[in-house]
Amino acid sequence: MKSELMIAGVPVFVEGDGDETILMLHGWPDTHRLWDKQVAFFKKNYRCATLTLPGFGEQRQPKGYTLDHLMSVLGQVVDQVSPGQKVTLMLHDWGCVFGYQFAMLHPERVARIIAIDVGDAKSTAFEKELSLVAKGMVFAYQNTLALAWYLGGTVGDAITKGMSKALQGKAEPQHVHSGMNYPYAMRWMGAFGSIDALRPVDPVCPFFYAFGRKKPFMFHSRVWTDKLSKSPGNVVRSFDSGHWVMIDCADEFNTAVGGWLAA
């Protein structure tokens, strides 16, 4: 049975009757709907909790959110969906960025991490490995989205929807709007306190990292994935997909992660 909780002003959807909880965090330009295929698969053995990140909901909010606020929301969600017990985080895109920060700040609340397609994207190693062309592509699309956030309205929404289509985003256009772009304003323009306080991604819990091979560049460094692979219990696996591995290769991804969790 699916239940809906209101936690810290955010609707949280819970399905499944397992003893362990998987908290799934999406990124741009998605909502809780991103995880439908994962919830359908994992709810047989786990409690699956999904939410739409603050500011990513149906209506654009008049403000963005600080990193501290987002960490507070995640903390309250974890406390309520898995009281007294660690959660497994399943993360994608900006969900990785925010989920990693929560795990680094509160390792006692996180049992395992399953991350998709974004790794140490703010590290020196990643910057060194990224080609000049790739750096230009990242700068162009992310700053365009940051500008669209500031523009807002019909123009900002149109830019955001167009960028989602160009980047082969999976969200339905009616769910995409410029309010989802505030993390890019944080990243490039220092809005809402910036994301300078992000801690390095150095997990101490078991880690499954999945990434798509069919992209012009990666969102992780080889140094980071090599280090992950050397830790017992960790898995680094590529899939024949683009950025949205959990949709492009849903069955393969779900089976691989399910086997890892069971082991």
C-alpha cells in the first residue's frame, strides 16, 4: 500500500513492507516519478521512500533553498521514514550531490549508497580529467539553466523545457519548469549560500556506483572510481545508456542492484 506523509513541507511517498528503507533522491529536471520502475521492483523486499526535492514540485517556488535547509529536510525525512535505523540512499544527478552531503555529515544514518551517474563532480581530479570541450559544454548548459532560474516566468520555463529536451531528459514537459534550476544558480553564481560547503565524496559505507557509457563525458573521475572499486563490497558498473540509467536500463539496473543488496 502506498502512503503519503508530509515532512518538512515536502510530500513523501512510501511503498513496501520490508524492514529496510531505501530513500530515493532525484535530480534535474525530475520529480519523485523518476523512480517508478525502481519502486515497483524493490517494494517487494524494501520500504521505498520517494520525494520531490524542495522547489522541484508542480509549481515554481518564489525562492531557492540553501544547502543547510536541504540537509535539514533530508534529516527529517530519514528520521520519520526510518526511525532508529539506517537508510539506503539511491541517488541520481543533483540527488547524488545532496545525498552525498547528507551521508558525509551523518554517516550514522546511512547504511549503503547506490549512486547513478554523478560521482566526484566537484573534485580536483574530475576537473583535471575533463577535456576543454567538455568543460565548455558543462559551463554552457548549466549557466543557461541558472540564467533561466533568474528569468523565471514563461521565458525561463521555455528555456528549461528546451534544455531538458536537448539533453534527452525523461521528465514529461508539463512537470519541467525553471524553478528546478536553483542548484545551478547555487553552483555557478553563489546563490542561496552556494555549494562551497560540500564535503568531498569519500563514503565509509558500501557503495554501488552505476553510470551510463553513452554520453559525451562522464560526471566522475577515474581516480575516484578506481578508489571505490578497491574497497571490499563496493561495485562500479557501467551500463549501455545515457545519463538516466534507471530508465534506459531499468531491468538490468534493478537486477544488479537487487543482487548487490541481497549479498
